[in-house]
Amino acid sequence: MTTQPSRDRVAVITGPSGVGKGTLVRRLLERHPDIWLSVSATTRAPRQGEQDGRDYFFLSRPKFEQCIADGDFLEWAEFAGNLYGTPRQWVERNLERGPVLLEIELEGARQVRQSFPAAFQIFLAPPSFEELERRIRSRGTDSESAIARRLGRAREELAAAAEFDAVLVNGDLEEALVQLERLLIPV
Ligand code: 5GP
């Protein structure tokens, strides 16, 4: 049995691209400012409106590879042609202040299972694959080839849902938020 996260604990939320992790996590943090969301590094180009240091640390591939070599990441993975990683120091520093949430993809979640076995791992699933595709397309931010890569990867991620401590279906955002709070916030 897995215990629930509390201070000095790590929680991981994973789910296919387009499932609405970002929106759900934003709503969670609005209501629980004591939870720290890790800001990842990535080699992906910033989307419109994204800010360096707030949404991601946007790094060149050589710089990212240097950080890997220096052991700067708690976990890192390649996703849809880009590299993503969780800065180790940031997590370790913030763990002293409160629960830390990592919003990462499947390979990263698997690595965290090794480095932080006590982390509570949540999988966010779409109501259906068709709905996921509709959400990715309606975002309008990705090229057709990026969409195809993300959908292919989504199938692999969905197949791994059973590895997680809890699976939440993101049909209705507010409902998913209440369920997430129940999992993360000890009563
Ligand atoms: P996006 O490009 O849509 O912002 O993110 C693509 C995927 O990378 C998402 O599934 C997101 O959760 C994941 N991701 C973001 N940051 C990290 C990270 O630091 N490590 C890993 N492994 N995945 C990440």
C-alpha cells in the first residue's frame, strides 16, 4: 500500500500530451500555493506566451547534454524529439519547504520510481483516445508531424497507466481537481 504525500514528499503526475495536465496542475496550485511545482528544463522551443524560468528553462541541446553529463537532472527523457529534465537541485531545495509536484512524462516517472520510491505517482488519463486527439489538435500549437509523434507516444503512455499508484480520468476538470486534491492533500 502507498501512503499519501505530505511535507518533504514528492508527487508525480504523468499522462499523455494533451490530456490537460498543465491546466489541472495550474488549478491545483491556485488553490494550494504550499505545493511546489518543479520547473523543468527542455530543448523544445518556447510556445507563444511561455516564459523562460517560469514555464521551462529553455536550453540548447549542447547545454542540456552538459547538464546530463554533470548529473544535474533528477530524471530526464526524450519526448517527441526534444529533451526534458527535472533539475535535481531545485527539487532537493524545495523538498525542505513543502511537497513537490513533478509534471513529467512516462520515462521520467519510471526513473523517479528508482530515485524516490516513496513518491506518489498519479496517471491522468483522457476519457477516450478520440477525445485526446481532439484536444491535441484544438490546441493548434503543434505541427502535423509533432501531433503524430505525440499521438503515437500517447498510446504507449496509456498502456502504462496500471504502473501508477492512482489513475484519474480527466473528463470534467473540476471533478478531476477534487479527486487530485483527495489524493494529494492529507485530511
Ligand atoms: P510539452 O512539450 O507539451 O510542454 O511537454 C511534453 C511532455 O514532456 C509532457 O508529457 C510533459 O509532462 C513532459 N515533461 C515536462 N517536463 C518534463 C521533465 O522534466 N521530465 C520529463 N521526463 N518529462 C517532462
